[in-house]
Amino acid sequence: MTAYLNPEYRHDFVLLFDVTDGNPNGDPDAGNLPRTDSETSHGLVTDVCLKRKIRNYISTYAQYEASEAEAARLKIFVEHHGVLNDQIRKAYVAEKLSMGKPATDIVKDPAIALVLKDIIHLLPSFTLTDGDAEDATDVVTSLTYSGELSKSELDEQLESIEDQLKANKPLKKFIDDLVKKAGKANKSRESIDKARNWMCGEFYDVRMFGAVMSTGLNAGQVRGPIQLTFSRSLDEVQPQDLSITRMAVTDGKDRDKMQTMGRKTLIPYGLYRGYGFYSPCLAAQTGVDKTDLKLFWDALMNMWDLDRSASRGLMALRGLHIFSHDNKLGNAPAHVLFDRIKPELKSSVNVPRKFTDYTVTIQEDNLPSGVTLTSLVK
């Protein structure tokens, strides 16, 4: 098996990418200007920025290229505008695990029963049931709460009937008392492990990057086998905040203005270097296989072309160098290996404006025993 595709090997890798006339990673605390180190003015790109691009690539690949069986293992846990607790709940449903300790109360007030019948469709975690009383001819109405929701989830669900609760205090008290009777199911380690294993098997980013999945229903925590560092530009960058004009207006009352002003932020050029690490010991715990690893390298090479936007300018991968160790614990320190990849600004260039303003030296000779260097892009 090719060394860099072996999930049982340790891999340390160097990532080189550049941006031309764009914003590679905006800082919301600085008006979305490109992130920089305030002391050195070097540009920064966060690990989560790169992970977002990887997730987007995997999601697109699963939708358009993967077989049905392969796509089943390529779901994304951290989706854009996704709800993480809803994702975790899927594990409990699939594994038929108890999600809560339910509680039931008889609705003795006919007026409350009437209101509940009108709003029960807004409360998916509550069930309204009509049944015959044993010693009477009247119909007995009861309300059951599943007990599965966290406090924040319950509050969010009750927001849908906020007007009814404010207008009907007996209804509010009835629901509050019912909720107090319910409780969380006792989660055994076996149940948590089942949910955790299901999440690892179904969600690519959980399997590769790890996740905290104890925010609602408990599916444990996963340490991901792949970790990324912040990426840093080799030289100083100069963020620019440019004014732009728009010929159209949004609202008719602004018609006479004709032109409105906007802002666009960018850096003219920056070459960034980041590092990553793959642990086969952690990968064995999450179920990573050769296909997962190959998809990760494919994502690093191809995600830039699926993440185009006017604000990002021209971003491109300029180097992907993988040091593979035939020992799970490694054959050499990662930082020593990384020093073998040396991008340097040419002495004749004062201000870099393109990749060819740099030279990249790769020291491939005399690698430590058991270490293989694969340069997928150079």
C-alpha cells in the first residue's frame, strides 16, 4: 500500500497555499479584515476555516460523485446553519436508545384540553392522547412529555406557543408541572458508546476531526485523528479596505441617490504555510479507513476550486508534502521533518506579489529510517 494512504501509519504534513487580491479568512472582530498577527503583521488563516472548506468538499463529493453506499458514511456533523443536537438525536433513533424518562398527566380542565388539541402539532416532544375512563363515560385526555430535550431545546420548542402560555396561566402551570415530573433517562456507558460509534460511522468530520457530542443527548466525545494548525503567511501582509459603489438601490425611497457605497477587504498577495497531523492510534478508535484518508488528501488538493467567491480572490494550493511513518508512534519529531520544506523569498524581490517570487526547497535525501516523503503538489 502507498505510504501516504496507509491509515495505520502516522502522517505529518505541510500545506502551502496562496491568495491573490482576496481575503482568505476574515476577522469578525476587525470588520472582517484579513486576520493578521498584530505584532508581526503576518497573515493568519484558522484551522476551522480550512476544515470548513474540507467539509464542503466532502459534502459535494458525497452528493455528486460517491456511490450510495459510500455517501452513507460521508454525512457532515457540523453543517452550515445545522443543529448539532438534532444530529446526535439521529444516533439515538437509529440505535433505538432511550432518549428520556417520560411523564404523563391527565388533563382535567376541558378548556386546557381544547387549547392543547389546537397547538399540539407545534410540540413534537409532547403527545396528546384521548382514552375512555374506567369508571365514567367521559373521555379522559392525557398529555405525555418524552423528557428527551435539554433546557434550551425545550425553551425553543415552547417559544412556538409563547402567546398561548402568556394568555393562559393554567395551561402554562400544567405544562411546567409535567416537565418537572419528567427526567433524563439513565445513560449507561454502553448506550453512550453505541451512539458514539454510530456517529463515527456515519459522519465523516466526526470520524476525522472529532467532536464534542454531549451537548444534549449524550454521544460522548471523540478526539479526531487529524489536527490542523493555524496557517501563517511567510511574509508580512498589508490588509486593504477598499470602497466600492453600487449603481442600483435596495429601496425605492433611495432612488435619487443612485449610487450606494460598500466595502471590500483584501490583501494583494500572501503565501501561507500550515501544518497537520494524523494519528493512527486515534484513527483506529473512530474507524478511519484507506478511503477516508484518500478523500482527505483529495479534499486538500481540490477544495480551493469548489470554494470560489469574489471576496476570496484567487486562492490556490502550492504545496502538499506528507511525511509518513511506518511506526504508529512515529520515527522522527514532526518539527524536524517540517524544516525540510523551505519556501523562501528570492533575494531580488522586495515585495512578493506572486508564487514565483519564492523558491521552495525540498530536502528529500537522508530521511530518518521508516519515514517516507510524498509530495502530492510541489
